[in-house]
Amino acid sequence: MRILLLIDGACEPANDAERADPGLVDAVGVVRTQVRLQKLDFWLRNPDYLADELLTEYEQSGEEPLLSLAASILSSEEPEVRRYPMLRHHFGAYEPLDNALAVLRSAGLVARRRRGTVDRVRQHDYFLLEAGRTIAREVIQQAPVFSYYVERVQLVVALADGLGGSQLKRRQYLQREYAEAARGERIGSVSTRARERLARLRTQRGQDGIRVGDHGQG
């Protein structure tokens, strides 16, 4: 269900040429490349990394909602309770999606298409079918607990706005715990470091606020 909600929230509209494929007539959206799907899923499965990226965005933009969003994650048990670690492979975080996608494909909710040649697959694209979107909406209505994933997917997609799969991979490699994880081992948490960073930023914001107030009185 996590993968279905991720594809639903992250997909872009399928084009007419793609829908000319008999198996994609009712395709409503597509997530292009397995790399992008895997990297978005990494942030979805690791709230601590997501929150730390929000702090990076806050430092660059100064937008207070970003700090508040990061704080709402790091001030709760979400980084521990909602975390599903991924393995470190040659090209970064990776977790086989075949089983989950096989269930979605067999149910007629998602379709996969390969680009390239018989000898070399260049790209995998994941299409959300109309039935998949319907099920995603029904699940959220019938089981509101899944709205968590809808909200987090929105954050993840906003964070990845304009970035392709390879760019997301490079960004995630900037995290020391991610880059230094041994191949074949699970990527470690950054929750402790992210919480310390949040505390520093909150302190800095408070100090800046005091200085601004004092200056205004002088």
C-alpha cells in the first residue's frame, strides 16, 4: 500500500503516446525510472532523513514552515516507529520492489514498462492505472491511518521537485551515514544528529530574534 500511495502521489500525467499502448489505455500517471521511485521511497521510509533534508531547505531559504515540519517529525517517535531501513547497494539505497509491484500489477492497479533493448534495459517506468487511483482513494477513506503516507508523500515530492533520480541519489549521498554504509548493510539512522541540528537551529533562531528585538528598541 505504501508503494501504491507513493506512485499515486508522485506520478506525472501519462502522455497520449504512452496511452496508445493497449495495456496503458487507462493510465492516469507515471513515475519515470526505478531510481527515482527508490530514492523517493527512501525518504518515505526514513523520516529522520526526510526531516534532516527539511532542515537543509530551511537553512537555505529561511522559511519557517520547513523548520516546523522538521520539528514535528523529530519531536515525535516517528523516526523510530515509522522507519523502515533500506540496504546500501552499489548505487545507493535499494530495496527490491518486485514483490510489492507484482501484487499491484496482478490486481490491475499498476503497470510497468521497460525502455531500451532486449539486451539492455535502460529504464523502468511505473504507470498508475485508473483502478489503482480508485483503490488509493478508497483505502484512505476507509482506513484513515494511511493518510500518514499521503501527507509524507506530499512532503517527499515537494522536496524532490525538479530533481531526477540521479540527482536525488547524489543528494542522498551527501549524508555521511548513507555514503559510508557498507554495501549490503542497512543504512543507519541520522535521528540523533538531526535532533541536535534542530536544537541548534532553534537556539540560533531565538538568539537572532532577541538581537532583532533589541536593535528595534535601540
